[in-house]
Amino acid sequence: MKNPRKEKPVPVIQTAQIKTTPDKIKPPSDEIRLRIEAVKQRQAQPEPDIKQFEYDPDQPLHLVSKDKKN
């Protein structure tokens, strides 16, 4: 005769429900809105042109040192 397995009760875990978005989203103030618009209208700053090497087809490649400028 087989022994019947005793089933253990499964514990119930209660979790809290958390709202991820607020009920009312406050619009940004005029000052913040003006600052955002100013940032959007700004143009990107060009990166400085730094030569890593100079190419001469008649010469092998040479790295240019940081202190040496053309």
C-alpha cells in the first residue's frame, strides 16, 4: 500500500500595489519651459580638429606627438 503524500498549504504572499505615475502631472513652470526651449535652440559645439596622424603617400605613417603642432 502506498502512503498518500501530504500536501503542504501554499503560503499566500500579499504585495502592495504601487502606482508608477502620479494622478496629476504638474506642467512645468514658465521659467523651466523657457530654459528647455533655449537648450533646444542651442547649436552643437563643433569638436576641435585633432590630427592623430599625417598621411604622405611617399612616407610611412608616423604618429604626431601631442606637444608637436604643425
